[in-house]
Amino acid sequence: DDIAATPEERREMAQVIYEESLRMGRLVQDLLDLARLEAGRLELSEAQTPLVPLLERVSRKFTGLARERGIDFRLDLRSAPEALVLESADADKLEQVLTNLLDNAFRHTPAGKGVLLAAERLELEVGPAVRLIVMDEGDGIPEEDVPYIFERFYKADKSRKRASGTGLGLAIVKSLVDAHRGTVAVASKVGQGTTFTVTLPVAEDAIVVESRR
């Protein structure tokens, strides 16, 4: 309709259309994933899964973004590699869990602050487990919002225009962790940052039972 009067304005509008089409695509894919998970139709391709290669792969994926945004991003393996192995897990789905958590952390962490991805072996009453930690020094989540952040479409930062998520990432994280017989917990303080903790059983037939914060 000749709204754009100059080539620069046309390029700018085309960029907006492109970015919005990508966002809509992500939203549709997230909705499909969540619908399959909640209907029990998403099958896990479970196999013995060494976590160190997965963690290193995810870490590499975010290293460039960290450099670009001036964020101090670190990977901390707190147990020996041979201890960070799950007997039965879907590596692709666990990568999706970590990617969603790190996307969330980077979205809310300003330049000059840090994001940490860590992993450690635990000995729980139900048996050995692995704990995956994503910790950021970002804005934090208001206390009244914490109980609802795993609900679909819930956004604790509703007024923040720079938040570009679909509001489904954490709901998908919870569903995938539940499918792996694990738990996910969050601890956060406004102005100090947020820590997500995913605990997964090492044994194929074990279920992690921990208090969720």
C-alpha cells in the first residue's frame, strides 16, 4: 500500500515481518510439542546417555550469544564425566530442556552479568541422580509469580517489551522433565537472579521425589 516511502523503511518493515513469522513458527511448534506431551503421545527415544557431550554441545550453542551480549557464560562440571551418565534418557529432549532454560536465562540477564550451566552427581534415598543447574544473575522473578511460571503462557515479565518468548518454554521443560521421571525446581530473588534445578534419576526404573520450591 506504499506505506514505506523509502528503501530503508521497506527493509525495516520486511525485517519485522520476518521476525514475527519466526516467532509465530516457534509458537506453533511449542504448542504442538506441549499438546503431544500432555496427551502422552510424544515418545522418548531413550538410551544410555552420557551428559558431558550433551552439556558441551549446548554450551557451544550459547557461547557466541554470550560474547555478543557481553554475558559471562560458564560450564561447570562438578562431578567426573563417568558419573554424569543416565541409564535411560532421550538426549534430544534433554537438550531441549537445557536450551529452553538457557534461552530464558539469557533473555533476562543484562550485559556484565553471568549465566552458569552446571551438572553434578547426587546420592538420593531413591538412588543415584544427576542434577542440572541453570543459574543467572538477571532480573529475578517476583515471589508472587514463582508458583505459576511452569503454567502455559504465564509470563512473570508481562510488562517487559524485550521479552520475546512464547510463554510455553517452561511448561515444556516441566513436561519433559516429568517424562524423564525427574523434578524441576526454581529459586529466585528480584534483582539477584534465578536458579533452575533439574534432578534426574540415573537408573532406568527410578523416580526422583523431591520437594519443589
